Amino acid sequence: DIDRLARRRVLYTVGEWIAAPEADQPPDPAAPLVEAPVYRQEVGLWQHQKYFVKTVFDMHCGPAGKARLVLADQVGLGKTLQLAMAAQLMALAGDRPILVICPKTLVWQWQHEMRDLLDMPSAVWDGRRWVDERGVEHAVLGPEGIRKCPRRVGIVSSGLVSRRSEAAQHLLRLQYDCVILDEAHRARRGNLGDKRDGETPDPNNLLAFMYQLAERTRSLLLATATPVQLRPIEAWDLLNILSCGDETVLGNTVSRWRHGAEALALVMGRADLPTDEDQRWDWLRNPLPPKREHHDFAILRKRLQMPDQEAVAAGNALFDLRPPDRARINRDFGSLVSGHNPFIRRIVRRTRQQLEQQIDSETGEPLLKPIAVELLGEGEHDAIRLPPFLREAYDLAEAFCALLNERMQGAGFMRTLLLRRAGSSMQAGLLTAQTMLNNWESIESPDEEDDEEDQPPQVSAASRTLTDQERLLLERFLAALEANKERDPKAAVVVDLLRNRHWLELGCIVFTQYRASIQWLAGQLTREFPDEPIALYSGATTSGIMRGGQWTPATRESLKLLVKRGELRLMLGTDAASEGLNLQRLARLINLDLPWNPTRLEQRKGRIQRIGQLHDTVQIYNMRYHDSVEDRVHQLLSDRLHDIYTLFGQIPEVLEDVWVRGAVGQKTEAQKIIDNLPEEHPFEVRYSQVEPVDWESCSQVLDAAEKRRVLSAGWS
């Protein structure tokens, strides 16, 4: 860095940066990034991050002029930062809007990471107005005001699209330099199932919207750690989005790759390779990969005088090739398809294990520092036994849910609401039962985009919708709990881990789905550790510090800073803390409950198993009551969990249905869902070898004030 600073030269305009490289070369991506806060104040950038950003920017500025990729990195490898860096470069090099679409729970994380790590202005649409990186609200008139973003990069919730809001429709009236869709697996087909892969997709609202939006953007990046939730056709669906408006992805409308089931059969080896020369040519030519992909493609394009801008070779072009070239196609067809098919070319997927094993040729160290995870509480004997009075309460909750199941066949969440919360803590179950008795009629399933799922429903009195038998069971459930709610055995296990296993000394976060559970646990722990500050990380207005029984409100940002400084070593968090929170200073994690959306477990783990962790091994303790829904589903999944994790890099969201089926006693249906999970991936890992990218020696630096000026320009 001293050498770089000695040669440092500032580029004071974006025009200088764009004009600086040699002919036919994109601008140097290092110039705007090498002095960003992520370099000057944080741990810097890792090779896999730089490699992806460079790949995207090269494609965006290359012959085709478009970057269309799925980023499928495992949780904890910095997908948001990679996408944000790519967005910044494309915004600086272009003049059209950049749009980021992500779940509501992530919109502020996106803005904060761009601001804090990249010194990058942006604006969030909060449903009525734009809010910039300084917190300034920009008033607009009506839903059409969404087209007046005050920054080059605008961030909106995918819930706008899912709910078919009027504002979302206005986004289809603009042209973009880049669109980014985070958690892209939420854009899915409805007709998913065995023997249905060949059907035309029946898109949900988000998938249908992305089909339209894809044609209005130059570059398109989709991000998800699980491109396959249940069936490999879901990965093809993501490629199908990328292909809208870009024939280089799946070819033109008559391409064989446009038929998902047929394409997957070929890629996954379920169908024999075609022996007919014309059929082989059809698979290769439409689309024909660019010359940089392989020397065979370079030769074919040279023979056919096809520049990289052209995606599809003519069908009769086969007869324009010389006999040696045609022989090359027949000889190498299998390797060309397996190594250069659209799945391989468009899905960038790196795993932590892969990056921990690859050695950097310059440093002799792994590309990523290995961080081992030791799981505790997984054995059958580790499930927490409930004392008789709490066992009775849990059995009554199951009986109540069984009654609901008989008359509420379609509402999976509503049928299992009490069991979900009683499985977290008996206190959460008690508060839920009280709400049901008083305000049952208007309790609604929380939107998947909500910040948290733990807020008690606020409704008018309408308990008449409970049947007499249901009401009786709820009243018995409450009676069993009200005198014993403080004796939940989970608290004793947490205290044992913190005190006797010294987890408090190493720093620990306790996760739960519900605010009621952490508030109860905070009360228990402050009596056991009266001198210890205990952070509660929850909603924007419900976070703070408990010490000696005294409560002090605090912002979530201040809690993050205290952990980073080493001044807080115990944090209790709802799943609001499972995304966008960096807790590398903490080495231990307790899951007070097992969330029924199993991707939450990965997100929680990613708070401590992440870049910058100080310890070589982190430990995680998973709690569950013996013979609860969570315990029974855990047993159902135990034989396949390792295989599923190896295949996907995390547990697919679709397994939430297993919990629902288990809760209502449908064990056979739950097992069927597990059995239907694929046992092989639809694509190999092309990007397994991360090529080194040297940005740190870049001596030409784009002026920071000029960057902010360009990025602060609004959408015109």
C-alpha cells in the first residue's frame, strides 16, 4: 500500500476514469474501490469477491454489453457487498437507474452496507417516499413518485411486487443500467412437482414481474444461496428470467435450451447425448458461447465470421464449416456441453469449504480463513425434557392445533400458530393463547416481508369464532402455564452454557423467532448475571440493554458498535438480527428455538461464521423440547440433513412445509416432501478456481467527491 500511495494519482472526473484504459478494455474497477471504507476501515476484499465484481463489470462493458448472472454463493460469503460493488461500477460507467429489489427485512441492510463499506449514496422506497442514506425523506406525489428516486441506486421491497402495488407497476416504465434481485428464489413457479418440469411455468407475481423487468434493463443480477429449492427446474426458471431480452443466455425462441426439462435431462446426464450431427449443432449454436470460453468456440466463430455480439449461429452454418471443424464438434460435443452449458456459464456458486481449501498462490494461505462449526444439542438425548405440568400444556396445544386442522385446511400458518410459538418458549405460547382467546378472529398470518414475525396481533374483540371445544383447550393450556411459566427448562440450559461452559467469556448471541421469548429470557438472565449488560436486538423501537434488571433503550446501530468494540459479550436477538448483522467478535450461538423456515438457521449461523471471525471454531447449540414438533421433524430430517446441506449449501425454504405437516400429524406427507428433494445438483461448480485479481496496487484513484456527485444524481 505504501508503494501504491507513492505512485497515487487522482482522477477527478468519471470521464477520465472511463478514458484511462487501453482500447477495447473496460475501465479499471479498482480505481473507484481501492480507497473505499471496506479497504481503509474494514478487512478489505477477498479474492472471490473481487473476481465476481470484475467478471460482472467485464461482461457489462464487453462486446455483448450485458452482464446477466445468478450469484449463488453460500450464506456468509458477502453476496450483498459483491452485488453493491458491481452496482456502483455500473452506475459510475452509465447514466440510467440502478434498481435493487430485496425482501423488506433487507432494504436497510442494503443501504447501510453501501453507505458504510463503499461510501455509496442510495435511497430506499419506504412505501410512500424515498429515504436517502442520510435519513432525509424525499416527498413525492402518489405511487408514480417511485420513478423520481433522488439517487442513482434505488432500493425497493419485493413485497411491493408480490402485492401487485401500483408503485411497482410504475417501475416497468423505466429503462435501467442494472437490476438486482436479492433472494431470487422467491420468484418461482406455482406448478412445481413431479412430472411437471415440462409444463410452461405458472409464475407467481414476482416471477411474472421479473419477466417484464428483465427486458427493460441492460444487466441483470439474481442472488440466492439456494437456486434450487425443491427441483432443478427452479434453476432453469432463474436462467429464463435472465434470458428475457438477451439471447446469449438460452438462445432465441427456437433454442433447445428454452425447453427446461429437455435441457436439464441433457445437463444432468438423464438423457443420452444426441448422435445426430444436426442435433448436436442445434445444442451448440443456439446460443454459441463467446470465443473466450474455449478455443473450439474461438475457431468456430472465426470460421463463421461471427463476432461475440452475435449470440446465435444459423442452422445451415454447419455446412459452411470445414470437415475438421465438424469433426471437432462431434469429437468434443460431450465436454463442450458439460463445461459450457447455460447453467455452468450463468450460475456463479462458491462454497465456504471450497474457498477454505483453495490456496492463494501469492500468500500461500487459503482464500478464506477456515472457520469450523461444532454443532451441539443434536443428539436424541439432548432434547429438553419438559416437566409434567409443561408437558401437559404442550399436549393441549397440539390438541388445539389438531382441532383447527379439521376446519382450516388451507391455512398452514394459522393451524400451527400456537405450536410454533410454544415451541420457542412457554412464555411465547402463553401470550399467543391469551391473544387468541380475546382477539382470535383478526389474527392473520404475517406477511413474509414483515420485519419480524413476533408481534402480537392487535385486533378487535371477536373471540366468537372459536368453537367451544377450542376455547376449552386454550383455557386449559393457559391454566397449565400461568403458575409455571417462569420454570421453562430452556433458561437453565442457557445459564449452564454461559456459566459452566464459559460461553459468556467467549461472547454469545441467543436467537429466537419471537420477542416474547427474548424478553422472558432477558428477565431470567439478568437475575443470574446482574452485573452483565445484556443486549436485546429486536425491532427499531424495542432494542436496548438490560443490566441488573434495569432497561435502557438503545438503537440497533449502537448495539452493533458495542459488540464490535468488545464492550458487549451477550446479545439476545430475534430474527431481525439474523440478516445484515456482523458479530465476528462473538464465538458462540444458541438457538433457543428451531425456526420452521429452516433458511433462518443458516442466516443465524452466518452472523458468527463469517469473514473476520476471530476464532478458528465456533460452537452452536440447537434447543428443542423432547417430542415436540421440532424434535419429531428433526428426527425425520436427520438422515438427509448432511446430504441436503452438501447439495444446496444451506437448507431450502421449502422444508418449512415439513414442519407444518408434522405439526398436524401428517408424517407421511412430511416424509414425501423430504424424499422429493433432489440428490444431485443441476450444475457443477465452474467457478471453483477463483482467479487472483490485483486491485491493491492500483495507483489511479477516482476522486471520492466525484463518485458521490455522480451516485447522488437522481433518476431522470
